[in-house]
Amino acid sequence: EAGVVQSPRYKIIEKKQPVAFWCNPISGHNTLYWYLQNLGQGPELLIRYENEEAVDDSQLPKDRFSAERLKGVDSTLKIQPAELGDSAVYLCASSLLAVGNEQFFGPGTRLTVL
Amino acid sequence: GDSVTQMEGPVTLSEEACLTINCTYTATGYPSLFWYVQYPGEGLQLLLKATKADDKGSNKGFEATYRKETTSFHLEKGSVQVSDSAVYFCALRADKLIFGTGTRLQVFP
């Protein structure tokens, strides 16, 4: 069974440029999460989707970050424009819908903003 | 708010040594507790979990006991292997997962 797939694995951009990350969750997983992991820190939740609905986006910086999950499967996280401080690993995870189900993480996208 | 504090690394051990990575938490309710492991180049994987006080989670020789009285969930292993080298994250879940900062373990032959 395939795990959570993320692409690209690495991205280097200049500041003020836009960037997008893509996530394909485990088949059948209704809940999808995007996390931000800064160097030397644990992951922090940015947004959680249940099917197509963003049910918790309280930690998403909405001035420059956006996310979508069309059709309740794949998801895209976008930053526009990117800033130096956005350099981090962006993790995607998925789980079954019920509260308490295990989250399965993708390998992440490492973003470097120059 | 809820938070997790874990010991800073790196923790450097010889193969077959005993391991303890300390983790304490602050939470208003009764969260579930987790240890995740991140091997180089890979995603976070659930290592073990405990959902209520006095529960012991175990997997791959690792153990952790949910201690409500000390608000702790220390990770232990009696004999580490080189293949255990990774970053270990303690986490709690009330309404969402909250992670500690991670502890890097390096095991040398």
C-alpha cells in the first residue's frame, strides 16, 4: 500500500517568488493535514481538512499561505510571496475520519528561500 | 495551552547501551500520548502510544508509560542498535497533535 506522497521533495526559490507543494494522501483517508517543521523543531499544524472542508486553519498565515483540497483527495499548499523565514520542511499527513485515528506522514518538502 | 517538553539532544550511545529520552507534558484535559520516530530521509512514523494513565505503549523494544502524576511519558529501550539512530518526537493529542522539539539519537557500533 502506498503511503502519503509529497512533491517536490526539495525546492529552492528566491524570496518573493510563489511556490506550491502537492500531497496525495493514503487512499481512503478522509482527513488531511499540513504541518510546518522548522529546523530543530517539531511539526506544527497549519491546516486540517475533513474531505473538502478546512475544519481547522487557525494556524495558517492567510496573508501569504493558501491551501485547497479539491474533490477531497489531493491537496496543494501555496505560498505567495515566499519570505526568507518560510524556509522549512512542509509535511503532509492523512488519517481516517474518526477522531483518534493514527496520522500517517509523508516525507515532506524541504523549502529553501534565498 | 497544551505543550510538550523533551530533553535536548543529541543523545550519543554505544550499541547495546540503555536509552532514556525524557518527555513531560502540560495539558488541561486527558490527552493521548505518542512517540514518533523520524529516520533520515523518511517521514514521521508512529512508534508507540498510550491513551490513558498507567497505559504502557511498546514497539520494537521501546517502551513508554503514561504517568499522570508526574505528567511524563519517557521513552526507554534496554539495548539500542545502530539502526535506532533517528530523531524521536514526543507528542500529545487533545484536539490536535502537539509535538516536542525532537531528540536526535546517535548510536555507534
